[in-house]
Amino acid sequence: MPTASDPRRWREPLRVWLVVLGAVFVTEAAVMVALPCVLPADRSRLLEATADAVLLTVVVAPLLWRLLVRPLREANRVRADFLADLFASIEADRRQTAHDLHDGVGQSLTLLVSGLRSAVPDVSDPDVARRYLELKELAKQALADVKRLALGLRPSLLDDLGLAPALERLAADVRANHPIEVTLDVAAVAETRLPAAVETTLFRIAQEALANVVAHAKAARATVALRRLGNTVELDVTDDGVGVPPAVLTGRNPGHLGVTGMRERATLQGGEMALHSSPGSGTRLSVRLPVERGTR
């Protein structure tokens, strides 16, 4: 693969531009030579300029389409297919890892906690009793951590019951582990199953948005709202935090890949994402995705 300093990186674009410029030069020269022969002797400057422009456009437009527009469209298609396959692979890996955590480590820890609860320590030795209680609490905490990790990787509620229950569980997890009051408004889709790809996209965007609120916003409250408007579904995540730097809003900050990932997910589903914020005034993230007609 060509590196930044590899001449192959710029030779191909240069070759394309040289072909285009050469074609434009040759076409224009031929038009200027041929026009006096085909136009009437009393031609006006307007007629000559119009004929020149029309002939040049007819010749150059297909060339530009073939050399520039069509390759760019194909590159965008290949990129979109790659990202779609990448996100699908990530979700499959997360689903399998969450399943292994829940049915493997999670079940073992559940049995351990159950065994510790039913065990009777030697209460005549204070050190043994204290150690027993510490180990029981440690096992309970480890079980809770494993369940939280499995939920973050791929909540079973998302596959089994849909987006609304999964978001309710996500909001409850944020409330339980962080000093942020999360308000959830998902009544509009509570009885609705959206296409699996749309549900996954909206859940991951909401998950990433709440993670950003927890990590960066210094907010006391956050709101997650879902609305269904005809053949579109809208997700809004707002907070009352310190706001987002302008470089993140414009996508010029490479350190905030989460925002780029959310925008890529929305674009792959044919939707759009907008981020509105200013320092000290909180942040609002809005996503609109199309939904197949007839989805219930």
C-alpha cells in the first residue's frame, strides 16, 4: 500500500488531471479552428461563444464522468460496503462475546455467589468471618461487572424485545453507576419493532452519546427521546453539560472518533446526524433514519 511519501500516491491523480487538461486543450483548439468553417459569415460573438461552449461541454462532460465522477462514486460505494461489513462483523463479535460472558463466566460467578450465600463460616474466628464477607461481596461485584459488560457488548433485550426495552436498560445502567439523571421518552416506539439494522444503529448511537455525556459533559441531566414520523424515526440525546468544542462539531478533531463513528452509522442507514452545542450550553445530538414502509 502506498505511503504518504510514496510517489505512487500522487502519480495516478496527476495522470488523470493531465488527461483531462489535454483533452480540454485539444477540444478547444479544434473547436476554435472548426467554428469559422461551419458558422455563417455574419455570425455574432454570442452565437460563436454559445457554439463553442456547447461543443466543449458535449466532448468534455463524458470524459470527466469517466475519469472523475464514476471512480469517485465507485470508491464511495466500496467504502460504504466495507463499513457496513465492518459494523456487522463488530456486532457479531460483540453478540458472541456477550453470550460467552453471560453463559460462561456469568454462570460460574452465579454459582459462586450462591455457594457463598449458603455457606456457614466459622464465626468463632473474627478474621475468617470478615474474610468470608469480603469474598462474598467481591464475588457479587464481579458478577455485576460481568453482567454490565455483557449488556454493553450486546444487550439480549435488543434482539429479544426491541429498541425501547434496550434503551430503558441502558438508561437504568447509567443512573445506577453515574451521578446523572437520565430521562427516557420512548413511548412512540414502545410497541414497535423496527428493522434490526435500524434498531442496532440507534442503540449504538444512543450508547455512544451517553458514554460521551458521562465522560466529557459534566452534566447533571440527560434526555433520550425517540419519535416516529411517518417513514422516519428520530433520536435526540440532550444534556445540560459544558458543551462540545467547535473542532468536534466540525469533525476536525481526530481525537473524538466516537462522533465520527456515530455519523458513519447514521449515513450507512441512509440517514443523517447533527450535533448542536456551544460551550456552557449543553449538547443536543439528533439522528434521523428512514424506516421501511409498513414496519410495525
